[in-house]
Amino acid sequence: METILNKEVEVHQSSLKKFVINTIDIDFDGELSKLTSYKTCLFLLDKLNREVNYVNQIINKKILDPYKPVINTKISIADIAQKLKTSMAKLENERTDFNKQASDTDKIVKELKKINDQIAYYDIEIFYRNFVKATEDKMVADNALDDYLKEYKKLSNQLSSLESQKRNTKLAADSMNSYLNYIFCSDDRMHIQVSADNEYQLLSRNERVTPQQISEGERNILGLCYFFTRIFANKNINTAYATENLIVIDDPISSFDQENKVGIISFLKFQLTHFLNGNEKSRAIIFSHDIQVVFDLNKMLEEVNIKSKSWISKYYQLSDNQLSNFGVKKFDNYNFYLKSIYEFGFKNNNEFEPVIGNMMRQVLEAFATFKYQKGIEEITNDNEILNLLDVKYRTYFYDLMYRLVLNGDSHLEDNVRDLQDINFFATKSPEEKQRIAQDVLCLIYLLDKLHFKKRAQNTGVIKLQKIKEHCGKIKKRALPR
């Protein structure tokens, strides 16, 4: 008899579970907030979901205790749903009327603009004709002036060249000019000439300038060229390379040098190859605060070492007045992973779905280690780091991100640091993976917006507006602290 009753209870519980329903998710367009029924629809949707949750709670209690009757329960889901349906229909009518009014207004605006253009045409017609004539006259005069100036510069350069040949400064100027031409891939972008008084003169696009008049990036390049020119002062080139040298360069590529990065890297590659191969005791130390520059220099040194196979490159990071080893290879794929995570999370590109979890871990590990000297199991558990976030984000990334990203698959926690398991997230749905990918990018963006912005620009794919929109969604659904 007890077996029969238990069977009936199981059947009853199974039937009850079928009545449990999910809450309704309607994403109203923010532009609809201008309409009268917008807030009513939001209110009724929230009320309906609360009623659904209430009914689900009653059903779950009944499932857990099937012998206890449910009494005095008033359920109004149908009534609220009907009101919501009516309000949404009203909202749609308001939207239609609003758009119709906007469309009618556009026709009037276009007609007025057309009339305004006609009035403007007749107002300026005479002045425009005079302007065209004056422009043509100026062009003729400018061409004549350019011809005279070119001839003047040509004769002046010839004179300066004949006088400079007698002085050693000409050799230094030639050396610097060859370096400048190599870096800029242009023979007139920046040029050094020697005056009749044996003084160096700086020209930019064949115009005389002072160092204060050129950009900071151009000044850095000029200083780099002067640095190597000074090394060869009063020396034969072959002798200079064969001599033991310690080359120390601070920030060879600043944020202002990006357009000339290839030229600078190529120039450094040329010089360091000759110095380090010229004498086995020669050494080079290069400082940089830009991690991307470190990556570029590492690639350059690897290319050179393919031939020589004798260089030893070491990388260190200075943090809190302490030097520590920096694994540059660990960070090489940072931009590629950022791009792949964005395309997976925001553009539904499932190419890397099998390994997307591991990609996210590597990006978080790279960012956390380089930025804060923390592992990913610590970054959302450190109050100093969390305090960099708006208070509404802290609970979300402390609780939800820690649970999903770090503890989502407990059997993988031992592999957090070595990042070897490519099956991370194997138990999660594609939709959940996409949301976590979006959350990871938002966390990095919120912790260091400038870093993320520069990285996003380098990928050519990541749209900051998409990241900001998702951050806004996180802020709305974050739990209170």
C-alpha cells in the first residue's frame, strides 16, 4: 500500500513540475520611454514576473510537501497578463502615431531647407564669383613664387653643400639624414643641413623649424638618430661596431611614435644586429613602459636570432621598486584573444567556442599579472582592485564573475595558473559562454579604460560602444551591496 502511495506522490509531483514556468523577458527599446504607456508596461511586466515567481514558489512548496494543502491563495497571472497585453498594444499605437508625426515633419523640414538653399545661393552668388577669380589669381601667383623659391633653395643648397664639404659636421649630418630617411621612409620629412656658420639646421618637409616646433615623436626619433651618430664620432664604422659597447635606450617608441613604429623597429634591428654581432661582449638594455613595444622588440629580436642563434634575451618588469622576470611569450596572443572573445561574445562567431574558456582565462591572467601582479583567482577577490569599480559593479564581479569564471568547473581549478585545459566551460551552454565573454571584456574595460581602448583600436574589430552598453546592463542587474 505504501508503495502505491509513493508512486502516486511521484506522479503528482511530476505533474506539478510541468506547471512551473519561467519569467517573461521583454527588452523594451529605450527610445520608447518618451511615450505615455512605457512606464505602465514596465510596471506590469515586473508585476507579472513577481506573480509568476510567487506561483512557482507555491508549486515548489507543494512538490516538497505534497500532503500539505494549499489554501487561501489568490492568483492573478491571467489578469495581469491581459493588462500588460492591453498596455503593450496601446504603446504600439503611441509609437505608430509618434513616427507618423515625425515623418510628416521631415517633409516640411526638407522643403524649408530647399528654400533656404535657394535664398543662400542668390545671397552669395556675386561674392562666390569674385572668390573663384581671386583663387585662380592666387594659384598663379603661388606657382610663380614656388618656382622662384625652388630655384633659390637649389642655389642656396649648392652653396651650403660646397662650404660644408670642408667641415667634419657634414659627415655627421649625412649620417643623421640617412637614419632619418630610413626611419621615415622619406627624404624630406626631416632633414639636417649645415649652415655657412657651421651650425646644424633642422628642416621639416623642406621648411626650417626648431625642435620645439616638431612633434614629441619626431623629437624622440631625432634624439635616437643623434645617439647613434655620437657613438660613431671620430671612429671608423667597422671599428665602432667591433668595439665592446653597452647600448642603453629609454623608451625608443613613445605613444607619439606609432605612425613611425615600423621604421624605428627596423632601424633598431639594423643597429643592434651590427653592434651585438660585432663584439660578443656588447650588450643592449632597452626600457619601455608600453607592453606593446616590448612585444614588438621581442619579435624583432627573434627574427634576428634566427640567423645568429647566439643572442640571449631577458625580460624584466619593474614594479614597486622590484625587478621580476617577465614572460613576454605568455602575452604574445593577448590582442588576438581579445578580438576572438569579442567576436564570440558580441558577434556570435563560434569558431573558437571549444577553447573560448581557455582564451578568457589567458586574457584575464595576462591582464591581472601585468597590471596588478595578481592571478585570476585573486583579481575579483581583492578589495583594492574592486574599489576601482563603481559600487554597483563590485558585487556582480565579486560574486558572479568569481563563481562563473573561476569555480564554474571545480575540477579545473588546479589548472588556473598553468592555463593548459582547453575544455574549460565544457558544461556551459553557448548562450552562457557568450554572456561570460561579454562580462570578461567589461571587467577589463572598467578596471583600465585607457588600456582597453588602445587594445581595442589595435584589434580593428572591438567596438567600445558595445562594451559600454553591456556594462550598463550589468549595472542594472547588479545586486545591492
